[in-house]
Amino acid sequence: MSYSEAEVLAVVGRMDKYRSGQDGEVGAALVVVGLSSERVDKEVALRDDMIRVAHRAGASLHQIAEVAGLNRITVSNIVEPPKQ
């Protein structure tokens, strides 16, 4: 697998951002935490999109909550966010 120079520079930039000037084990751990957080954010967004799809298709809030491991209030807020 090969990567373009732009792709490599983008990743190095993200790593440097999370490293926060720390070297060694601390810096490496911060990079892993930061990159893992990015991935979690993407997974949560995907989960929330699929929750809305399931609800539109007829699944109940209870069914979705059980499968997702969330409470019904959280699922309800995902399906229809509270008005601000």
C-alpha cells in the first residue's frame, strides 16, 4: 500500500497536534488517545445515523435502545434532538 506525500503530511500533522510537544511514552500515548477519539467520534456519528434510519423504518425507541446499549431518553434525543 502506498500513500501520497500529502496523506502522510496530514497524518503527521494530526499526530503532532495530539502529541502537544511531549516526547517518548507520554507523547505516544497522547497520539493514540487523540486518534482513538477521532475514530470514536466517527463511529458515534455513524451509529446515530443508523439509529435514525431504524426509527424511520419502524423500530421502537425501546428496541433501538436495547440493541445500542443506550437508554430510551438518549435514543429519543438522537432521533429528535431537543429544541433549543
